[in-house]
Amino acid sequence: MMNGKKALIAGSTGLIGSELLQFLIHAKEYEKVFALVRRPLDINHPKLIEIIVDYSRLEEYARYFAVDDVFVCLGTTIKKAKTQEAMYKVDVEYPVKIGRLAKEKGATHYLLVSSMNANPKSRIFYSRMKGELEEKIQRLSFEYLSIFRPSLLLGNRQEFRLGEEFAAVLSKGLRFIFVGPLRKYTAIQGKTVAKAMYNTAQHKQPQKIIYHSQEIQKIGT
Ligand SMILES: NC(=O)c1ccc[n+]([C@@H]2O[C@H](COP(=O)([O-])OP(=O)(O)OC[C@H]3O[C@@H](n4cnc5c(N)ncnc54)[C@H](OP(=O)(O)O)[C@@H]3O)[C@@H](O)[C@H]2O)c1
């Protein structure tokens, strides 16, 4: 399709990102999809432009950031990152750097995966980190900003995360008691989050920024 939009995606090898990448390359609205990756993707598609980057030197790839919509699904775990500083780099510094470069190149919409309970004043490191991430991205003043705050993610992951497996089983089994104010804790499929992000990019709402898990569920179903 000519004159379609351009998208940039970071985190396209992850649970949400890999589903989102599929939506983007198969969507009629996009003519080009730039994927920032650390390793080759093993996906061939005429719209897909894979960019193998060193995340500590993102400015060297600035020429690829001239897109319409920016999708950021990056994130790590303390187990993988080892230190809070290393985790903060992946979860906050890289998304902010991507945002800054894309804004400079004229991108208009930034769509971010954050997390339920994101709060810059939280005493829990993870929630505080996500809260700080959201604040920093808001300060970039994109014309459109959409922040997704999913609850526990479900889906097929290569790596086994004991805590999440346990919580997912609990959440599935106990779904019937997640009612009323507890409903927001119901786990959500990574694919549903991905679909919600794609849909939101096609139906822009200037005043709407934060999407909680229950809304994500509706938009992505
Ligand atoms: N898990 C949950 O239940 C849950 C709940 C709410 C919110 N979240 C948040 O949702 C977001 C997406 O989660 P997900 O489960 O889809 O993520 P995921 O499957 O763990 O994927 C993470 C992505 O980040 C990339 N990444 C990790 N470390 C990196 C590094 N050092 N440098 C560059 N890229 C790196 C990975 O690339 P590689 O393949 O190259 O490693 C991958 O593409 C995360 O921010 C997470 O905190 C998760």
C-alpha cells in the first residue's frame, strides 16, 4: 500500500511485542515496520525492516526513527538483569531514548507497555520504575500518547518464570472470584494487549492516555 504509515517497534521478540509485530506487518495501515532487535528475527516480510542495534548507542540509528507510530514493549526481569540499575536501563532509559529520537524525527504517537500499579511514589521498585517511566515519556510531549497498564500477562513464553506461572494458574482457577474491585487483577493475554495497542494506534484519542487492564481487554478483543 502506498502512503501508508510507518511504525517503529522495540521489543518485537517479547511476549507482547512478537504478537504486535504480526499485527503491524499484516495491517493495511502500515507500509513499513522498523523493528529494533538485538538478534535477527527469523521473519521475512516485505514490509519488515529489521535493525540490529546496540541499545547503548541508539542515537547511531536515528535515521530509522522517522516514523508515525512508535510501539515500545521492552522490559526485563531482575533475574535476567541482575541489578536494579541494569533493569532500569532496559525498562526506563531505552524507552525514553527511543521516544526522544522518534520525537526529534517527527513521530506523532508513542504507545507504551507499562504495568498495573505503576506509581513513581511506590515503595516497590518495579512499580516505582514503571511510574517514573510513564512520567518521563509524558514529558516528551508527543501529540498522542497511549500507556497500557496490563495485569499479569498470559501467553507462551520460552523462558519459565515460576512466580508468573503460579500466579497465572491461580488467576485462571480463581477467575470467578475476581469480581468487583478485584476484577482489575484478572490476568490478560499478551496477544490481547498487542491487539489493543494496534487498535489504539488506528483510533487516536488525544485526551486519553492511560489504559487499564479491563479496558485493554475490551479494546483488544
Ligand atoms: N510479565 C507480566 O506479567 C507483566 C505484567 C504487566 C506488565 N509487564 C510489562 O510488559 C512489558 C512487556 O512484557 P513481555 O512479557 O511482553 O516482555 P518479554 O517477553 O520479557 O520481552 C521483553 C523484550 O524486551 C527486550 N529486552 C530485554 N532485555 C533487553 C536488553 N537488555 N536490551 C534490549 N532489549 C531487551 C527483549 O529482547 P530480547 O529478545 O533481545 O531479549 C524482548 O523483546 C514489560 O515492560 C513488562 O515489565 C509484564
